[in-house]
Amino acid sequence: MVSLLYVCVRPEQGAAEAEHRSFRRALGVPQLDRLDLLDAPLTGALGDRYDGVVVGGSPFNVVVDESSALQHRVEENLEAVAAEAIDGGLPVFFTCYGIGVVTRMLGGTVGTATPESTRPTSVRITAAAATDPVFGPSAPAISVLTAHKEGSNEPPPGSVLLATNDDCPVQAYRVGDRLYATQFHPEVTPQDFVDRMAYYRTTGYFDPHEYDLTAERVLAASVSGTDLLRRFAENIISAR
């Protein structure tokens, strides 16, 4: 059986548990182990224990004036996971906060000029993604859910841009053939996203006075981001 790991970087336990369930369902696997980096640091190479890794989102931001010692340690751990994907071939799929960590690690820049509020949106699959086994089948566009305060200013050196839109040009990229990173959340259904909103009602991802309207818009959306994670898992399984 394929062995996959969910790396959690959310301090809100209810949101973390729900995100874990969302990833397991989207990947289409019966078992998905969990590692909470906020509770314990990364030890050893993940590739020695797992066939693939998915990294969840976080209220942390890469662009901050001061970050805590805990956030510094978490980001060092995420960089180690990214390095293992690039250098060692471990398949890893980063989402939201993680794309900023990887962009900075590779020498790119992260800024606050391209935020997206909590909402459904459409991203275009690039021509460079045509032959990509995860993103290519979703061409020409895919509907996803997003909520972020920062974004990559440009694809980092050595990456291949896979998805874009006008509001946030760097929506997804690949590094080598094993590291994927998305700014949006591919793991969630609309109901998942509305449930998550309850944990972040006053944290700046949407106007709290428009909670019901925002939830209504999300629930009315038809999204297909989970196809990406299903293909990611299928490629790992077929390569074993």
C-alpha cells in the first residue's frame, strides 16, 4: 500500500483536523498519516518512511516584519521537505502558505500585491503545463477556492509555471518533476471551505460583516481542484 503523509502547519486544531480529512478524501487514499510541525520538529528524511507528502496551509505569512521562533523553525522544516523533493525525488505537494516558503527558498520574492479574498476563482492552465501529468488534464482552466494575503511576485528560478490568473499570476508551479506548489487550496470542497471560515472569521481573509454572503458564494461554487490531488496520488501509486 502507498504511504502518504499530511504535514500540518495550522495551530487551530479543529481546522487542522478538517484539513487532514479534506486531503485524505481528495487524494483518494484510505490512510493518510499526519505530522504536526507546530508540535514537534521534523526529524530524518521523510522519503525513508513515505512515498509522498502533502503540505497544508497556515495563517502564518512569509512576508512579516517579525516572525516567531516557532515560525522560523517551521519554515526551516518546510524548506528541508522541499529540498528532499528537489534533490531526493520525494513527491511533495505544497499549498497556500507553503508556496511562499518554497518561492523564497529558491530565490524568488513574495509580496502582498496580489492577495485574494475568500472566494471561488478560475485559474488558467499554462501552455507549459500541457504535458504535466497533474495539471495538464485540467486544461484550459480549473475552478478552485482561494484565500491568501500574500503571493509570489514571479515564478522562482528553476520552476515551471503551471497555472495563473489576472488577480494572482503565480497560482501554481512545479520544480523538477516531484515538487508541486499551489497558491490556492486544491483539497477542499465548498462545504469544507465554509467550515474552515469559522476558524478565521476575524483574521482578515474576508469581511466578517459579510460572513453569510461570502459563505453563500462559496457554497454555490463548483470546484475541481481535488482532481489535481487525485492525479498526484495516482502518479505516486503507478510509479511504485
